[in-house]
Amino acid sequence: MRAYTHATVIDATGAPPRPDHTVLVRDGVITTVAPASVTPVPEGAEVVDLTGRYLIPGLTDAHTHSNGADRVIPALYVLNGVTAVREMWGSDEVRRLRARVEAGDLLGPRWTVAGSLIDGAPSLWDDAPNPEPPTVVAHAREARRAVHESRDAGADFVKVYSRLDAECYHAILDEARRVGIPVAGHRSDHVPFVEQIESGQRSFEHVHGLWPALSRNPEAMEAAMDRIRIEPDTYYSSWFHQVTEVEWEAANTLGPAESASVFARMAANEVAYCPTLVMHRALDLPERVRLTDPRLRYMPPDTTALWEYVLEAMYLKGRGAEESARRRVLFELRRAAVAAMDDAGVRLLAGTDPQTPGVLPGFGLHEELELMVGAGLSPLRALQTATVEPARFLGRESWSGTVEPGRVADLLVLDADPLADIRNTTRIHAVVIRGRHIGPEERATLLAGVETAAAEG
């Protein structure tokens, strides 16, 4: 039994902060949340005095990629207060990591894991480095088989990608519905976004291709998306150029009524949106990526080289001054779209897409929350996109999401109020994962161990 006493509890439900409260934890589960004045500390309990500190739920990163560096990446999530992640490209390696974490052999978050990425032919990943090749499908039979392969591999959901044609896309959704596995991922270039909202896809990632559906002429803009073709040897870079052209035209013909209709459909269908603004900041504003980021000491030595490759070969190849100028505008429009979706009641999920240049596991989620507040969300709403919203979306309310009796004790102790300044989520005093308390000294020791492991490669 452990007693966290005299804390200000921010439970993320929307209730006001509760000062001077005691939270009792037994066997990794919260049993009591009540005023300290009326909550006796049980005999023999370990007491952690949190006077002047803030207790919030552990955070969830709803868009991660965690291949490689098993002694680095899982621990970085937890030591940054990220106690759960949604892995968007499943692999045998990640499933092994999850098993080791669940067995108690490795410090790491709770994992929800996708199957292999399913894309059309040619895939955007045909010429890009990735330890796990995508599953490429060319017709409905292959698409249906890919659903079964994801499920049989132990995936929690099917991941769909940008280049699926309409036949394959609808086959995947139909087969997934038939066998009872959720579908999440990118919008397809070849299927109108509104049609995908109605198809049963549970969430959409990134603010790519959203605006064609919001245009005053959505049919023309969706047709332009459908005409995108991948050029040999320039797969992802050519796709980025073409998508930007469509986005620019669509964003300049936005229709208020069309936007409201699309967002209302998303809310009615309980479709979640994971905008990954921190990824878009790197893509749209690559000059802000710091290749000398001091936090790189926690990552393997080849991380900088990977970032440089992605920047040059995928982001900047063929990008001229006009496209760069347009992207600066588009980034602000992406942030405005996130605020508009929130106003319309669309469920937003905080996610980061780590392995993007400049985005580090664990650290990146705090930057995403800051970008959401910069977009117009309140600090509470931003916090909810990384706590209660992903817990509800994943159907994993027992994985915390709030600070309430009966929830697992995945908690984050902060030295300052995140509702006064969302950047205070980085003021980490302690982390609690599966009931294990990692105080300041142990956290510093574990971070030093991550740094050593990273240097060893």
C-alpha cells in the first residue's frame, strides 16, 4: 500500500483540480481519492508527501513507432510520463518488447499494437528504409488476407495506408468488420474522405488530405487526390509535393458549411483524429529541426544520420521556395483545423510519430500538447487528448486515463500546474507505472542508464 498525500489532483475528467487530496494505491490499483483531512493513512503504508505538487494520469501517445533500441525507447516513454502508447506499425520486435514489459523484464509502457502497415502498389515505403516491410495489396483477395494476417499475428487493430485503391480499402474494412478487429490509419488518396468516415475506420492520422473534403468543391478536390501518382525513385517525396498542391488549392477554397458537415459526421460516427502536429512541424518547417538537440544523447548514435536522410530524401527533395512558403501557411491552417475539430466535438488523440526528424520518444508528446494549446485548445482539453480520450477510444479505461478509484496506478507527479501552463507537463517529479513508484533519484538514475545504453548502440 502506498499513500500519496497532500497532492493537487487533476483527474482529467473535466472536474476542477482538487487540492490537498490523498490517493491510496494497493497492488497497482487506485483505491481511494479523497481529501487528506478525512483520509487516514493505513498502518504500514508507504507515504509519499506531494505537498505543492500535482498528480495527473499517466499520458498516452496515440501514434508511435518503436522499433530498435530495446533498452532505450520503452524506458524513454515511461520516464517522460508516457505510460501507454498506440504502436502504428506492428512488428515481431515490438510484440516481443510488449511481452517483456508485461512480464516485468523491461521498463516500458502499456502497448496497443497495429498489424503490419497495409498499403497499395506501389507503396510509399518501396524505396524508404524500414525494418519491417509493408504489406502491399493489389486486389480485394489480397486485402482480405492481409486482415487475417494482422489478426493472426496478434495485432490489436489493422493499419491502413495512403495508397490503397477503393476496392482494397473497402475489402479491408468489410473483412475487418466481419472478423471483429478495428481499423485505423491514413486516409486513402483514392477514396473520398467522407466515404471513409462512414466506412467504419476508427481513427485517421495526420492532417494529410483533410481539406479536400472541406472545400466548397469537394468532388473536384477529391478527384485531384485520386489523380496522385507515385513517381519511380522519388516515392514519398513526390507524394508530398503532389499532396501539398491539392492541399493548397483545397485550403484556399474552404467552405464553412462543408467543414461543419464533415466534422459533424466524424463526431456522429465516433471517428477519432490524431493530428500529430509535432510531425507536421518537422515536415512543414524543417528549418526548426535541431540536429544538435541535446536530448539526442538518449538515442542511438545513428539517429542524427536517419533524421538527415529523411529530411533530404523525403521532405526536402525537389522542394522549392514556393512550396516552402505554402507549407508555412499550411502548418498554421493545420493547427486551425485541429481547433475547429475540437470545437465540433471530434475526439482528438495526441500522437507524435517518433522517428520523424526532431521527434523523440516520450519527449515529443509534451511538445504535441504545447502545439495543441497553441492551436487554441485549453490546457485541460490538450491534457485530455493524452489521457481520458485515448483511454475511451481504445476501450482501455482500466489503463488509467483518469485518477479515480478502480483505475490502474499509472500516474504522473508534476512540480507545477499543467492547467496554468501546459509546458509544466515537463516538470516531472515522479512517475508511477503499474503501481511502481519512480521517484526523482531513481528517475535520474534510469535516464543515465538510458544514455549509456544509447551510446552503446
